[in-house]
Amino acid sequence: MAALLGTNTAVMLFQGIEQETDPKQIREIALSIIAATLPFQGIYFLIYTYMLENNGKLSVEMVNRLDRASAVCQLIAYLSLVGLGMMWYNISNYVGIFFLVSTILAVLFIRIAMAPVESKSNVYAE
């Protein structure tokens, strides 16, 4: 997530510096998507830091709430990859399409890898 936040911040910075006199609409939409996801990336890190600082002090209900909020922030943050893909599509159709396809696959792999693993003891208990 830190790499995503850094990338999005850099894209916004450099694209803002390199403002075109007549920007294409796809560029404006892409930058809007990236800008809209930046606060959620920041909130994700605030939640993560809060949970680390208060490890063992929070109720189970609060931990569950924060975990859900963190997951929502992650999903919204992943949407920034669509904006990046649109920026690259603006440069080259092939680069943009391949980036979006690989992004979808990568997000699926991340979600599968981060899914809770059901241990054998839980299966046998049922």
C-alpha cells in the first residue's frame, strides 16, 4: 500500500507540474480517480498505525470495525490503479490495456492471498 500511495502522489505531482494547455478528457478523469483515492490510502495508514499502537488494548468489536474499515480503504485505494491504467492508455493503447489486465490479476491474487485461511482444527470442530 505504501508503494501505491507513493506512486499516486508522484503521478499527481508530476502531472500537475506538466499541466497541458488542452488536456485530454481521459487524462482529467484518470487524475480525478487517483486524487479521489489518495485520502483513503492515508486513512488506511492511520488505521494501521492506530491498531499497532493499541495492540491488545482494543475490544474485539473495535478491532473488527477497524479491520472492515481498513479493507474498504484498501479496495478504494486499488481503484487508483484504474486511474494509472487510464494515464498509460493515454500514452499507448497497448500499454494501458496490458496494465489494466495485469492490475486486475494482481488484485485478485492479493485478495486470495490475504483471505483468512481456515485451519484443519476449525474444520474438524464442525
